[in-house]
Amino acid sequence: MTTDFVSIDSPENRSADFSLEMAVSDEKPYLSIVPTSGWAAINLVDVWQFRDLLMSLASRDLKLRYKQTVLGVIWVVLQPLMAAGIFSFVFGKLADFPSDGVPYFLFSYAGLLGWNLFSNTLTKTSTCLLGNSQLISKVFFPRLVLPLSTVPSVMIDFAVAAAMMIVMMFIARRAPGLPILLLPLWMAVLLMLALGIGLCTAALAVSYRDVQYILPVFMQILLYASPIAYGLSRAMTKLSPTLRPLYLMNPLAGPLEAFRWSLLNTTPPPSGSLVYASIMSIAIFLIGAFSFKRMERKFADVI
């Protein structure tokens, strides 16, 4: 009985290994991570490929927010209810502001419904990078997934608060008219405006932590500079002709008033303010998206 021994380092084995290495080297890598250059456009294909991560982050946001809370999701309704009650007392009773024949509580709650959609989106978007700093520095994924993951949770909160709005409209016997069909349009304008500003502030907050302290002050000023607790027609009658165009430069003025008009059939806003707000929301969203993409390259190093 004879046994054939084959040398591991034989010419035949070396040739086979070399052929295998050449075959492997000819294959394209599964994923190539390269830095973006210039003002690169948004790659929505990458975002779509990581859609599971986006939904997981949105689900985590909802679970963490209401974890170990007694009232849970009731806070989504309780906060605007308390704010509407304060606005009704201060502006409706003490200041005696008109509400276009609508109960002032319902009038102010409708304004807060649109404001919270804008405010919550902007606030969560601006802090999403700092809140996920460990994830950014250790794992590769399109960074745009983080700000976009805040939108589903905001929309769920909006749906809960809107359900309360429907109940109050039923109690007050206020049926919406045809303008309700335009409500998704005003929601899209508010979301684009909030995302555009939020993308800029989120990218800036990575390098300049002062942004997280400036933003709450800015939001507080913007709350009273927008027609939420009062109507746009009231502001136009009280302001001088020289200040009216300055007030309407606020891109929230038209959409928030249109939001209330769609729900309660109140006085419609000027069409010019809506066109201006729509153009501004698209422009601000594009500026924010391109700025975010421009500064994305240094997030992992700076954060």
C-alpha cells in the first residue's frame, strides 16, 4: 500500500491560489464608501436602501419618549390643550381678540395644531445628530436617515392631536368645508420649511453647540410672531401699512392661517402670502438639504 503525499507549497497549489486571488480581486466590492465632493445632490437611493433603519429609529423614538410615563401618549393632546386654554384666557377673555365666530379655544387649538407640526419637526431634526453621536462615529449609513426618521413620529403625534380636534369640532358642531381638501398642502409646506431649517441647524450644531441654546429662544419668539393665538386679519388691522409686508415675510404666517381656514372655515389668508410661503419652503428645504450634504463629510470626526 502506497500513499501519495502532496506538498502544500507545490507549484500547482501556488498557481491555484494565485488564480483565486485574481478572481476575487476582479470582483466589484459590495459597498464602496467614498467622500462626497462639492455641493453633492441628495442621494435618495441610499436613503431608500436604509429604509429599515429609518423606521427602526422612528420606532425607537416613540418608545423612548413615552417609556416610564404615567399618561403616555396623552401628553400629545394635553400639551396643546393647556396652551389653548391659556391663549383663550389671555387673548380671548382679557384682550378680547376676535375669532371669526369660532369658540376661541377651538380657534387657538387649530393654530397650535399646525404650529406643533412645524415646531416638533424642527426641534427633533435639529438635535438628531447630537442625540445619535455614538452611532454616527461608529457605523456607516446615510446621515440623512437621522433627520428623516423624526418625521414618522411627528406625524403620529399630529394624528393623535388631530383626532382630538375632530372630537372638539363635533362637540362645537363645526363641520369643515371644501378648504379641508387643501390641508395636506399646508402640512407639506410646514414640513418642508421645518426640515429645511432643521437640516441646517442639525449640521451646524455638530460644530457649534450654541445652536441648541439659541433655537429654543428663536422658537419662543416665532410662536408669538405667527398667527397662532390670534388671526392674521387681526394682525393686519393692527399693524401700520409699512409693517404689514414685514410681518408677512414670516413664511409661517400664510400656512398657519390657511391651516386654520381649512379646518374651521375662518377668514382665508391672502393668496400672495401662500405663494410666497410655498416658494420659501421649497427654497429653504433645498438649501438645508444641500448644506447638510456639504457638511456631512466631517460629522464623524467632529461630533
